[in-house]
Amino acid sequence: QVQLEESGGGLVQAGGSLRLSCAASGGTGYKNYVRAWFRQAPGKEREFVAAIAWRGGPTSYADSVKGRCTISRENGKATVWLQLDRLKPEDTAVYYCAAKEGTVVQGPYDFWGQGIQVTVSS
């Protein structure tokens, strides 16, 4: 089975930046999976943040992070990163790494990490 593990979260000052990473292991072909990030704030539903199909390939960003966020990966590699700048208190959430088979960012995601807490202090 494919396993995803997030790292790089923690407490960050508003206006600052953070860089999350997600390492994948196990399964077959996971290095070619579409990769994405979601987040869930207290009392709110899980929401989409960003996705990337392959290195330099199609990307998608939520309106709430567009212009402040960059998702990146090395094609055929296990790790994907999420860079989020000019952090706001509303960015506080548990961030989840996700993956799925295919070549497009649209559609449901099949594999999920355990999530990692990001807290932005104001």
C-alpha cells in the first residue's frame, strides 16, 4: 500500500512562510501519482489547497492561497513540497498530503497522510 507522511509543520508568525513536505513510500507507481495538499481548520470542512500532476505539469491552487502558494515536485520522485508565504491566521489548519493515480489534478484522491498541524499566530 502507498503511505504518505507530512513534515515541516508547526507554529509560524503571521506574515511568515513555511515549507511542508510529503514523502511517499510503498505500493507501485506512486512516484508517478498526481499529488495534492488539503487542509482542515477547526470547525470547518476539509478543503483543497494545491495539486500538481508532475514536475512542471498542470497545477491547481485554491483561491485562498493563490499568489502565496507554490506546490512543487521532482518528476518521478516520492516527495512533494508546499511553500506558503505571507501566512495569515486563517491558514491555521491540519494540512494533509494526498495522492491518486492518473495524470490530471481533477478528480478524487485515493491516498492520504495523517495530517500535520500548522498554526499561524497573529
